[in-house]
Amino acid sequence: MATLPETANISGVLRPAQYRRRPLFLHFFDLHFLEERGISRLSQHIRSEASLALRISIVLGSEVYVPAASYYESPLARSLLNQFRGTDAEAAILLIGSGGTIWEFAEEKRPQYAAGSTQASIYSQVQDQPFPWRRRLRSASADISSSWVTSTETQDALDIARIKDPNLPKDILERWKTVPERLGRSAFVLDYVKPILFGTAQNAVADFRTSRLINRMYFSSFAQELGAGVFQDLRYLSDGTITPSGSPEDDINYFSLVEGMRHENILSLIRDVNPSSVRSIFFDQRFRAAFHSTQAIYNVISDHRLSVDTIVINALPKEKDAALAVFGKSASLTFGDDRYIYYKAEFKKVSGSLATIIVVHPSAMGKARAAAAARAALSHFAAKRLFVIGIAGACPRPTVPSNHVRLGDVVIATFVVEHDHIKLQEDEKIYRDHPQRTSHEVQQMASLLGISADVRLPEATQTRYREILDGALADVKSVRPSDATDLLCDKQGNTIAHPEDHARSMGIPRLHLGVIATGDTLLKNSAVRDSIRDRFEALAIDMETSAVRDVAWEMNIQFWAFRGAVDYCDGRKNDFWHVYASVAAAAAARLFLEQIPDSWQ
């Protein structure tokens, strides 16, 4: 393990992200992707986001790649892109497709669609080439077919095959393998794949999952060949997963950049300026400042990163203070233009080896800021694990004592779900995220420590947890609030009695294993809380965990989450339990970390 310097500034270790133009692939104009996103119902939001993302790509793109199919099939793409015809940006926008010319491309595309279809009609009438042309060296259909036949054992395929609908065929996985051959020359799109997979059965969830998988394979085919960056973290033009990229260091974090532009008072300019002036915004110092404050986090130089055991993300200053009281602060680190302060902490594990922890907290609560802080930390530190530690709202279940989370209790995530990632239709709300597992290490360590829903903590585990907890509480000059303040009430304000729980020890948090649900809403509504609890079997609700989960997945490192319960997500919110629950969550994290075998990498 590298030794961390004790100095307060080690900016020479890593260079900041370069402010330069880079190749960008615009995936979001694809007609099938737009239909999946529900363009007919959210058209204004989608159009506004697509317009702004396009303008950002004109500013930052050395080449802006648009699939020719997107341009000709999508009215949205044509209307937004045509604004730049005859401007300085026109030469930077490249239509890409098979064939040496747009007319050869159209001749190859037309037979892929049924006679009389909209697409067949479109490709019969192609007359002009509005932007420069680039010929694809690979075939998107061939790439999708290749990926498709090897995907039968992936989670995506299993998720589709396991949909509980008696009308769906029972042999979906067998049908799956035949799709490329049975498609023949037809386009690899949902309309033609669906009859092969599902016959005449209609299931909106199956359609969505299949379309999402095809789209991701399609985007990956383009991005990999082009070696181009893409837009990540779009709000309306995203399916909630990481968009396949051909050059991750060139990716643009859309939401963070928009926030940066708003802070630098340049957002309205880039939205409203005449198309002929958009490209020149690259030289505007305000845009440069917005880029540097939000995009440097993607400049990961793994060879130069400092090795640590764990990075801890705390959304609030009081959570950070609690973590440092538990882990022990030994230095503060900064990196050049990076605006975050990184707090180094060290402690000895049971094995006698030294664990090195880096603690960082974003500027405010919420998923986008937590993800930005996590990516920033990972650009400087090569960590084995990424933790979220802090407070959350409890999802009480007084009829089930083993799952009844009380104030001060700690929920350790075995699954995480984004509860507000939804698709709103006229008569239906479709939840687009599903509980996803955290690190396999969580269950292993819980078993080692004897943590179970049905029995009290073993004496040795309980004693050590009390030692960590009491020591940190003394450091922050706090104590456990009176149990009299732990009031659970119904909608009318009537007190609901907490159930008897033989597995609960008095005066110490109960440690729960289960689902943490994340959303960008500060929840003060018990009915909504219960709905989230029942739908996802959630034990706690917070505002950051799912975003950091996605960063950990993207960077392929272990992810854990510890949340201390401070309220019941209702109108009785207060700060009584904030400090105690923050310390309790951090103490539980240290309890786990102390016991991790050195052999676990």
C-alpha cells in the first residue's frame, strides 16, 4: 500500500482533466430509444434536454457523431440538428452509417423494414445529405447479433425470462437463441424481435426490458468503433444505467455540467444563443470554469492513484464529523483544482494491519452530488471498497418486530433500489429500477459477526460495538437521545406502540440487513413511505445510496452502505437523533471493517 503524504496539498500527483474538444457520440436521438423513453408523453422535457445536450456537444465536440438512422427516422433529431446547417458547427457534425454514401446507406436500410412501414417509406425518399458523412466499418446488426447469442445467461436475459405473466411463453430462453437467425435481414429492433420472443403475448415490462437491452447493444456498437465519449447522467434521456462508451475519459456528466453552468451564469446563454454562435462558447471562461468544476472527476489516472482500503461518502457535515470520530482523522488532503477536501483516517484491524480510510462529503444532499464526490475521490484514490455512511428515514413495520426499524437503529444494505426512477404513462406508473445487491462481503461479514434478524448480537460483537460507539459519542460530545423521543404515530397523530422484540438489546442500536431505497425527495409523508416500503421491502429511505452504488458498479469495486435511522419519513421530522444515528452508522461500518480478512481484495 502506498504511503499517504501528511502534507495538505499533493496536487502534483494527478493532472486535472483537460479542457479540450473530444469525439462525442449522441445516442439519445435514436427513434427506438426515444419511444422507450416515452417521447409522446414527456416530449417537452425530452426536447429541452436533447437540445441542451446537443448544444453542449457542439461546444465540446471535435467530432459529433449522429447515426444516420437517427437523423432520418427521428423528427426530433432533424429539427434540432438542422439548426446548425450553414453554421461553423456543420463540419463538426458527422452522420455515420453503412455504405459509402447516404444513398447507399438508404438502399441497405430500406429492405430491413416491412413494406409500407414508416421506415421503409423514409428510406425510399432520401434525397439529400445535410451533414458530412462517415462510413461505418462494422455492422450494428452484426454486433447486436453477436452480443445477443452470448447473453442468454446474463441478468438482462434472466430478468426478461422470469417475468411472472402466464401469457408469456415458458421457453423464452430457448426462443432467445433463435432470434438473430429468424430475423434474417430484418432490423434488430423491438417490433421484429418481440414476436419471436413472446409470440402474440403483450407485456409492457417485457417490452421495456427487451428494448433497453437492444438499445444498449446498439449504442455500444457505435461508441466502441468510434472511440467516442457519450453523455452520462441525463435526466429524461437515460434509462438509469451507465451509457456504453467508447472513451470513458471523454464522457460528459450532463447533470453536473448543467449545475456548473447555472452556477457560472452561462446556462441561459448556451440555451438561447443563435446556433451560429454556439461553437464559440468553447472560449468563454465561464463555460471553462463550469467544465473544470464538474468534469475533472472523470480524469482517472489509475497508475498514479494512491492505494487505500475504503472511501467513505458522507452527504452531511455532521455525518463526516461522526465518521472521523469513529475512524480517527490524521490528515487533510487536497488536489489542485479539485474543490473537495479529503480526510485521511487510519485504525488497526483485528489482524493487526492498518486500515486506511478516505472520508469526503459533497456540497449538499442528493444523488448527483454524491455521485460526483464518489467519482472525484476515485480519481485520486485506488480503493478496494466504496462506502456510503450517514442518516436515513426508517420504514417501520410494527407488525413484524424483526423488520421494525426504530430511531437510532442502523440499516446495512444488502440491496439498494432507486425508488423514484419511474416512467409515467397516462394510466400507469412503471418503476424502472429494481433492488440490486451490494457487495457479497456484506453477508459474509454479517454472518461472521453473528448479525441476524432473529437473535441478539453475540456478546463479543455487542461489546465491541458499544466500545466503538461510546468512544465516538464522547469525542463529538453527544449521547443517545431518550427513548421517549422515539415516537411512531399514525396519520392522525396517535402514538403507535413499538412491538416487543426479543432480539433487541436495550440502549444499543439494532443492526438490520435489508433494502435501502433512494430518491431525490426529502420524504415527510408516511403514506408514501409505506408504499415504498411495501413495494421494495425497504427498511430505510435516503437520498444518495443508489447513485454511489452506480459509481461503484461503474468502477468495479465493492460497495457497502450503512444508514442510521433519524425519523420515520413523516411530518414529525426533527434533529434529535441526527448525531447519534450518524455515529451509530459509522461505528457499525468500523465494526465490519475491523474484522475483514487481509486476504480479501
